Amino acid sequence: MIAAVETIQAELAAIVGDSAMSAGPDACRPFAVDGVEPRLVVYPSSAEQVAALLRCASERDLAVVPVRNGTKLGVGNAPRRYDLALSLKSLNRIWHYEPADLTVVVEPGMKLGDFQHFLARDGLWLPLDPRGGARASLGGILAANAAGPLRGRFGGPRDMVLGMKIATGDGKIIKTGGRVVKNVAGYDMAKLLIGSWGTLGVIVEVCFKLFTRPAARRTFVFHLGGLEAARDLRRQILKSPLGPLRMALVDGNAAEIVEGAGTKFETRNSKIETRSSNFELRGSNFEFWLEAGGSQNVLARFARELEELARGASVQMDKRDDATLVWDRIADFVTLVTENSKEAIVLRVPLPLDSSEEFLRMALDETQIRAFVSQPGSGVVTLVLSGEASGGNWPTSAASSVAKLRDLAEKLGGTMAVEHCPAEWKPLIDVWGRPGNDVEIMRQVKAVWDTKGVLSPGRFVGGI
Amino acid sequence: MLWRPEDRLLYEYDGLSSRRVPDAVAFPRSTEDVTEIVKLARREKVPVIARGAGTGLSGGAVVTEGGIVVSFARMKKILEIDIPNQRARVQPGVVNLDLSLAVSDVGFYFVPDPSSQKACTIGGNVAENSGGPHTLAYGVTTNHVLGLEVVLDDGRVIRTGGKVWDRPGYDLTGFIVGSEGTLGLVTEITVRLTPKPEAVKTLLAIYERVLDATRTVAAITAGGITPAALEMMDGITLRAIEAATHAGYPLDSAAVLLIEVEGLREAVEEEVEAVEGICRRHAAREVRRARSEEERELLWRGRKNAFGALGRISPNFYVQDGVIPRTRLPAMLEYIAAVGEKHGLLIGNIFHAGDGNLHPLLMFDARDSKQTAKVLVAASEIMARCADLGGSITGEHGVGIEKNELMPLIFSPDDLAMMRRLKEVFNPAGFFNPGKVLPTGKMCGELRIQVGGGA
């Protein structure tokens, strides 16, 4: 039923109050997804309000996109329609914090940075370093199943969630799991929500399993001459009993970006071409970053063994006592690249552990690749493409490059998703890739959670 | 296929109990065989019950309404071992321990280690989302399964997930793991293999008071140490184990903690010192360290054979599986003791203490119907208390037919309705493992409890 904006506004205001709602282009523009703007923005302050808003949306057939900080809003397809931005910024409370049990129940609007800061008082943390970094909200991280280099050691969001409350598309609040670290009662519905990109329901509360912060940390940086050296180093480290906290392999351009030494993408309107005449990625310098954590004795062991590895491979290695900032920038590499270069295309390529260097070797033959960050501990490669070599045909040639790289990833047993590209090119570029033969089940699962199809319609894989 | 009544009788039971003899037992050798069985069952409108080794403790493989039991005993091939990528692909009938043994030489293992691991299958582990003592630090089955091949109710074969972490789409793998055979028949599983730790140290801390042992558990967690395993056994259990296994457990103590720390040599040495200090500060009478692999194995053999050993002191026992926040262990143990006293029942305790996962063992004689009734009441009181403390009614054994009627203790009608609707997506006619997981509305007072095995 299409109702007048005024009628809807009155209904929504009755749920959240006038002051928790805004309309008009200025209020709505920041919530645009690929240029599609909502008609209204609402700021519910409780789980019940979220549920009531969704119930109203389902009755009135309003399309809703849940948002917090918008660090990943550009991922996925543009919504088929978009009436209501549901901002979760007022849902940022902590319930049931039990440091001795290593569990916490928290609302989705809390930002990761604030959350970590809160936990640090008790020497705890949530070992996640996803895209968006400190600004990413917990709800957004879950919706995207977003994980960075720490994943190789600690797993991803799906391995840290003990329970959830979810508001469904038709406005019911559903609980799954609980607040204990081991629980097999009933279907694990949280798994469906994690990585569902706001298409099934709105997570209104989550219980996380917490971890103890490492006593001390040290970062080691290997300067490598090629991908074979990177592969050998990665294999040796994974074979050793060391168990680093995280690892990252970056090319020279990415190294400049993450070390904050200015970026090749710093100019607006993507004048990348003019700065790239001396660009040569193949065979150039790669940096292999590794962070170790633990007691001083453990760190000393790392230093000894890594020095030996470096000597054996005749490569240079530095030590850094505090590299937190660089690790933050590695995690948030996509944002650093895209906020200054709207024309860049960023691809996320999860591969089998032992295939990432092989993929990179073949992918680098695609001349448009400008920078990459690879996570040797989890097999995920993030690639940046730009239009330098393609002249005026960049969107078309980009689309074919993306397709070629996807074929390559799939041949090696991986997949590929487009993490960022200009909105107007999305019709040319398949953002999510081919779904598997389980997509029909996924469609039915979607229909169970969101009976009227009002949640982020069309944003996800297979048009879900 | 098995048709003769005396053959089918064997498939009436699992580790919990029995209900009915299946109408037939099928032993498929391939996914295609499974597909044909499913199509036939659908045409004839008979239930299909998946079965691994039948070691489950919640009746997941028990036949409730007749039908075909699909035994995966002949689908037990390890299809691929991929060490460079730390993955393996297996058929569901592969025995849990066999996979770890197959990759042991190259320094890897499969983490989930239920006590029944010498017999239980990986397919069964997937159905129940099994745990085990060593899942404290590394997670349960769901954290180690990345992909599945599943036969759905119409004979369709879908593949979910795979060797890599992320595939576009919903995490159906994570949803199917732990669904107890109610969504489809899993015919292939892709799992993570984990490198074996460099160093392992095992401690046995001995206490005069149960309370001191439970407080130690909370203090270890609060001290920022995550042991690979942290198990507790009380005096009743200890004495039964010692009589059967001669693991060297002290006969006169009130409780022991079996603590294992693993990882990098340097870290393990420091953590063992720290753990031992915490134990002594909480009035441990003695802390023993296993000095050799033989000593370590002996300590674990006692723990893993605990359920068998209890058969020596009681004709029957009912093993429960509740979970509470770890810090509530002291209060919970007092409550269990009070329940035992109230009903005049002997209750032993054996816990995955580090996880807050309790296995109270309620001892009784099944020939005495009054005692049997008391056991069921006592067990449900313990479950209700777990729920009140913010815990769960099952940590690793599953819901099955044992606890489906208890689900409302922790889930609302809306929660259960959502689970039911999701089940209908996969299993609309309800012919996969009927009567399990979700409440049927009938209380199962006739639960026939057997002497169990256990995790």
C-alpha cells in the first residue's frame, strides 16, 4: 500500500518520536546507497522501536536499509527501492558485561573502537580488525561478516557470537543462542544473520565471546623481492609452531598508503593516470608484515626464529615495537583507497590458503592492478584496480578485467566480490559473482525472515 | 539394506534410549544412493533418520515414528587431505579419531574430540555440533566445518560453503551444523585441519572441597588464561573411575581439576606456572604434573572412560548436559547437591568446567519406576536452574527427543515458530528425523534411559 509521506511520517513518529526522525535531502543524502536516497531517516532507541518500525514498514511496504556509520554502504548492489534509512546510532548500550565470564551483550550501534576501549580496561578485546576499523559498528561488522588479518588466528565474527536478538522484517523479536560459550539448543540462526548484509533482519542485540589481550606485541616487517619469496615465507611461518596474531603482504603502493606516507590515490577525481607513469608493480618491493603477541619470552622466540628465516632467505627484516596505526590502516585499506579515488575498483578475493600468491602472480598480468593487500593467514586478497591503461573505455575494460580475475579466482578454488566500484558501473559489473546451487534455499530463507521483502531489497547475491 | 527384525533391532538405540524399531535400515555407498533413498521415502511418505555410530546422547538417531534409518557406516572415505590449505573433505561415516590419525604424521589434527571419538562419526558431529574437552580454546564442530554437500527432501543435492572462508550468500553451512538431521542428509563435509601444538602440559589439581575447585576455574578464566582443556570431576565420579581405570586419581579427595595447557613452549611454561599458582591459592591440596606422555594419557583415559566406569557403581545413570556462565559454577554445584538430597538420589559431577558445561550424572535403578520418575524430575529442575542463570539446556549433546519439550525454558513461542518455519524451507514435509529438536507438544514421560556413554 503506497501511503502519502505525511501519513507514514506520522505513523513512524508515533513509534520513535518527532525528534528521532528526519526528512529532506540534507538529512537523507548521507544515507544514500549508490546514489539512491531514502525518503526518511529514523533513529530508534530500543529493540522494540526497531521491531515496531519494521512492522510498520512491512504493512506500508516501505523498503528499509539498516545503517550505522555507513563504512560498508557502498558494498553490494544498489537497493531496488529505498524509503527508510534505519539508523542504529542510538542503539549503543552495553548490557550484561561479565568480564570474569568473558562475555558481553551489546547493542549493534556501538562502534568497534569504543567497544575495544571499553574492554581494554579489563585487559580484554574482541580480536577483529575489519574494514572500517574503529569506526565500523558491531552490527555492521556482523551484517558483513567483516574480518581482517586477525582472522587467520582468531576466526571471524561467526566464531565469536554466542547469541543474538534480531528484529525480523515483519517486526518480531527473535532470540537465538544465549550468553554461554557452549550451546547447541535449537538451530543456530545467528549464522544466517552474520554476513546477510541487512537482508534478513536487524540485529538488535548480540552476545560476544571475549578474549584476553596479548601481554605485549611486536611487529616484524620483511622486505621481499617477489611473490615466490612471500609464498616461501608464509609457508615456513604456517609450518612453524609460532602462531602469529596476524600477517599481511602488501605491495609498494599499498605500503605507502598503510604507512601513511601519502597515497598515490590522494587527488580527488581520480587523476591516478598522471601519477602513475613510473608505476611498476611486478617484481617490485613487497612488504610482509607480521604481528606477534604474548609474553616477553614469547616475543623473544619470535624474534629469534624470524631473524633466522630472514637470514636464510637473504631478506631484510625490521622490528617495530608499536605498529598499531599501520595495522589499523591495513585493516581499513579499502576506505583509505576509496575515499580519495571514486573511480577505483576494489576486489575482495578469498582463496585457499596456499593459492593467494599464485593468484597474485597471475592477476598482476592484468595491467590495471594498482595495489594489493593480502592476508596470508586467511587467504583473502584485496586488489585495487584503476583505469590507467584503458583510456576512455575504462568501465567496459574494468568489467572484463573483473570477469577475468573472477574466473582466475574460481579456477584456484576461490571466489570474488566487488568491495567498491563507482555506482554507475554496477550494471556492468557483477558485484557478488555467481551464487552456488544453494541460492534457491537462500531465497526461501529470506522470505521466512522478511516476508514482505522490505529489508535491503536487491542488495545481496542473486538479487536477494 | 536390513529387513529382518533381529537385524533392525540393533538400530533401535542410540546413546540415550530407544523408541521404536526402524522399518528398514539402508547403507548407502554414495550420494546417489542417498538421493535414491530420499526419493523413495518421499514417494512412500516414510520418515528418514540419519545415523552415524549411534553414540549420541539426546536420541538424535532414535526412531520415533518408524521409517528408514540411513546408516552412513559405508560412506567412510576420507576423500581429500589438503595439508597446504589445511583442509580435508570426508564422507559422513568417517570416524572422528580416524581423521586426526590420518593427518597426525604431518602434524595436524581435527579439533572436536568428543569422548566417543574412537567410535563417533564426523557426520554425527556435524548433526550435533559436537564438542569435547579440547574445544575450550579452539571451538566446537561448527568452528571447524566450512562446507557441506546435502541431500534435500526432494532429492536435490546442494553444496554449501567450501574450502575458502567466504562464499557469497547466507552461511547455510553454519545453520545446518547442529540441526540434528532435521534439515537434510549431509553426504560430504569439508573441515579445517589444525596444526598440533608444539608443547602440551597436563596438570591434576586435587581438592578437599568442591567449592575450592570451582573457584579455581573462575580464577583461571579471570586470570586471562585459556587452557586447552579444563575438566572437573567430583569425588563420587573419581572413585568410580579409579576403580575401573586406575588412572591414579586420589580416592579421598572431594574434587579434581584436569587442566591442559598447550601452545608455544615458552607460553606453555609460563601458563603452567600461573595455573599452578592459582590452584594453590585456592587451596589445592596437591598439584601433579604429568611427566611423560604415558602419564598424560593415563590421566585422560580416566576422564574419557568416566561414563563407562560409572556403570560399576549404579545399574543405570542419566547424564545431563547443561551450561551456565562459568562464574556461577560454585552456586550451581551447591544447587545440584541440594536437588540430589531432596530426591534422595546420588549425583556425580563431571564438567567441562572451563566452558561452564555441566554433566551431572544422576544414578538410579531403572527397575524401580519411582526412582526413574524422580530422576526425570531432578534433571528437569537442574535444567530449569541452568536456564534461570542465563545458560542453556544443552552444551554439546543436542536436543533430540530428550529436551525438545524443554525448549520453551529458553525460547519464546516466536523463537520456536521461526525455527519451525526455517526447518520447513529445507524439510517441508517433515520427514527428516521427525519429532526432534522442536517441541511436539507431548511430554515424553516414557523416556527410557539407558546407561549412557558420553562426552
